[in-house]
Amino acid sequence: MTEGYCVKCKKKVEMKDTQKVTLKNGKPATKGICPDCGTKVFRIGG
């Protein structure tokens, strides 16, 4: 699983329902959902 920072919980969480995306500039990123509060979590660079 991928780890990201949840702004609402103010801590690092393991993302669930992760999805690999590509930014406009071509760099890879990962987006998912915080398992605790359900907020979207985003991580640049894989």
C-alpha cells in the first residue's frame, strides 16, 4: 500500500483505493482515500 498525508487527520495514512495518475507535466502521482475519514489523499511521485 502507498502512504500519503491526510490534511484532515494531520497524519500519514495508508491510502485505500489507490489509482496511478499522470500530472500535466508528465510526472507520476498516486491518489487515494484516507481509511479513517474518507478524504481524498494525493501523493506526487508514485
